Amino acid sequence: MLDLEYVSGGYTEHPVINDVNFSVSPGEFFGILGPNGSGKTTLLKMISGIIPCTSGTIQLNKRDINEFSRKMLAKRMAVLPQLTAHAFAYTVRETVALGRYAHHQGFFQSWTSEDERVLQTVMEQTNITVFQHQTVQQLSGGEQQRVFLAQALAQQPDLLLLDEPTNHLDLAYQKNLLDLLKKEVSQEGLTVVSIFHDLNLASLYCDRLLLLHEGRERVIHTPDSVLTEDLIKEVYKTNVTRYPHPAVAKPQMHLLPEKVDGSARTVTIGPSMLNIKEAHITLTSPIPLRTLSSGVCGSGIGWHNTLVNRHVPDDYDCSDPEAEMQQYLETNGFDPAQTVGMMTAVQLADAAYSLWEKDGVSLFTVVTAGVGNATDSARSVGMTHSATPGTINIWLIINGHVTDEAYIQAIMTATEAKAQALREMDIKDKRTNTIATGTSTDSILVASTQQGGHSPYAGTATKLGHVIGQSVYSETKKAITRYQAR
């Protein structure tokens, strides 16, 4: 479709673009990234034929773009520039109709039924039919951008070039515009080459990315290979971290602000912050804790200030625990967005907890435990378990900086220690009469202050893992002993 062979060019004797070489396949959504001044817009203008190449060639469908007349090129290539103010008070219909000019043979050629069909189709695709008799100036920025996209689509191009199409648009308009473009690519075979300012939007919508640096191609590949921490730090000269999108198999880059000395005091989470009542156990941290939780509220990875373990009756209705738990938190003055919420049927006065400090590791462990629905996970296949509130709930709050690997290993280590405590206490699954490994609805939270000492791992062979194992084993046995004594 589009082939650039070692292209150089620009506005002065010193080229802005140097030896850029890539191809774009038919039906591909291709993104161009790079910091300000890297040559993104210059490259797009060269592809569109506005700026000539000083060396190299640009071919469209195996034909040099210089061999096309402007009108012939417009039949195959359309350009959607950055949204700017427009002085002429054309109606939406008139503006979109201008896109049909390339298909007219003479200046005074009359409007045809095919022109009308295309016009109505693209206005429907871009959802602007309702505005067709209003002037473009009467519309919002997002609506205007849809009008100019409809104008470009009215050209019925093979290739669409876009220069930061979502610039100045709010989130809804950004998504709507890019969803429409992606649909045109996947269903109509349109080829799109677009400059992006937002790395994360480019990752979500593009098949491949070109990363420009000082007018040269730094890398051309899929979003996974282009959006790496090292590459983005090198090219954009800023500190970032990378995480996968929670619902789409694409990477997302997050800026890391510079820390200001003294902006956050060092905090140690311990027993003095724990508040045990008959209705719930709470821990309120003066700083946000990074959490990984299986709680009813605040599950997954997040940042939370408050931890709640709530007592519920044995006959608690588990049909919609999330909604009911959120209502409970709000009623009791907790912000659900800042809270990890768990529930248990055991008496909270039997909770076991201690601050464990050893070999430079500081860990506050809280366990509530009962064994009324103890389960042997290795032998429970095919057996049904009622949806009862969690019976063994574990909180691990680490006073230190913990990696993602350590969070996962901490859960593994805690689970192994819990199972060992049940084994030594001869806790059995009543259905199988074998040693239980837990209960059917256990829950766990691993949190950290992300301050102080760094713990990259938390397996049983590490200092942190050793303390986790000891604390969970000990506190679980204490909590079960108190439960059995009732």
C-alpha cells in the first residue's frame, strides 16, 4: 500500500527527516510517535506530497506519489489535519460534500446520485446527519472533527493520513473517533497512518508503531515492542513505568512524577492503627498502601488507605456481596474507592495479630480464622460448596517497598504457611475426612507502604518470605485456637 524507501526531507537545507524506511500494508492502522520536534508532522506532509523528498522515494500502490496529479492523489489519499478554527460558515453537509470534488471530472459537474449516496453514508458512519444543516462553527470541537473525518471519508480513499486526530477532544470523543477509524480499518479495509501524542491511545488502536527520534526511525514494531520503559525513557527523556491494560492485550505507559523531599513522611503500619469492634476490624493508614487483594471491595491491584474486615451472620445472603458491601462501607463512613473490604462469619474479638520485625523486615499480620467450612482443595473436585463469607482472612502489611513479583510470591508463601498450620492442628474437610488446606472462601490482602527497604522477592528462601511464613503460621494457629475455644 504505502512504501517509504530511505526518505529524507524537510524545510531547510538540513533535513528534518533522515533515511526513514518503512511500509504500511493495506488495512493496517499504523501509528507515528515521537517527542515534539522529532519530525512527525513533517513526515506526514512528505507522505501527502506537500513537502518534497530531498532523497528517497514514497510510493502509493507501487507508484511514486510524484507521478499523481493532485486530484488523482486525492482519490487515493485523504488527510485529516489537527483541528483548527475555520473561518467559513459552511453547513455540515456542504463541508462533507467538498470531499467529493476529487471524483468530479469538471469544475461545473453536477451532483450525482452516487455523490449523494456516499455523502449520506459517511454522515451516518460519523453520526453527524442530525447536524447536516447547521454550520460547522456551531458545533463543538469533537463534532467538528467528526465532520472533517466524514469529509475525508467522502473522498473514498485507500489511505487516510491523520495528524493527532484526538488533540483537544475529551475522552468520549477520542474513543468515538478512534473506534470509528478502527471499524473502517477492520471492516472496510481502509489503511490509516496517524500521528499520536498519547502513547496509550496509540497502543490501544494501532497494529504497529513507528517511534521517531530526532528525525530518524528509532524502532518500528508492534506496541508491545515499541512501548518499553527503556525506549520511552531514552526518546522522551522522562521517567515512566509500563503496565498491561486491564482489559485489552496492549501495554500502557504511566508517568512517574519526581518525588519532592519531605512530601511524605515515613510510616510504619502496626497494632496502634488497628481498631477492633464487634461489627468490623479496621485499619486506617495515614498514607496510601499499594494493595493486592481478593476482598469483596477493592479487589485486584490498587492503592487504598483503609482496610475493613467485617463480621456478618452465618446466614448472610451472598447473592450480591459487592453491592451490599459497598452500601455497608458508605453507611459506616468509609469511602469505597479508598477501602479494601472483606467479610467473615467468625467473631472478630478472636483475631490474632502482631508486628513482626526481623533481619530488616517489618511486617504487620492480622488473621481472623474459623474452620466451619474447612476444605481440602486437592480433593474437592466435583463437590459443591455454599457461598459463605470468608472464614480465614489474612492481612499482610509490609513496611517497605515491594515488587509485583514479591506480591505474588507473598500470597504463595502465606498460603503454604496457612496450610501447614491447618495440617499441624489436624483440621479436616468434613466431606472427605482429609486434612484441610483452607476454607472454601478464604481471602487475602497483601499491602505495602512502598517506603523504606526494597524487597524484590518474597518466596520462602528470602528474608521477607521467611517472616511472612512465620507470621501467617503463628497468627493462623492463634486465631483458630481462639475460634475452637468458643
